[in-house]
Amino acid sequence: MNDDAFKAAEKRGYARGYQAGKARRKADIDREQRRKADQAFLERAFIAAFPACIALQGWSRGDAPIKSLPDKTRLAWDFAEEALKQRRTAK
């Protein structure tokens, strides 16, 4: 392998590594944006569910009645998490 061929191969290897790094960075940014969007949706869903959970009466989980504020808060988070799981995105 002569010197020019070696330099060309080295340059191609650098270019591939550079492109791989750019692709990885883009994937990281996309993943972080999705995480932030999911967190914002989760918080909005919780805020929407919480008033209904506060007002509910006569509900229970198994044999345990849902009466206390912590129980009602947990229920609102459960509703919000389920809404996030079933969230549909624009096509």
C-alpha cells in the first residue's frame, strides 16, 4: 500500500467516523426531545385528571377505598401514565 492509498483510506475512515458521530448526536437530540415532550404530556394529563380524582367518591382499589389525598393523587398519576401509553402521535 503506497502513501497516497494509505492517506485516502485514513481520510475515508475519518469521514465515516464523523458521519457516525453526527448520526449518533442527532439520535440523542431526537430522544431527548421525545423525552421532554412525553414529560410535558404526562404533566398536562395529570393536571387534567387531578380535579376529577379529588372529587371522586366511593371508588376503591381492590378492597381499599380511595379517600385520602395521597391515594387520589396516585390515581391521577395512574390515569396520566395510562394516557401517555395510549397517546397517539400525528402521522
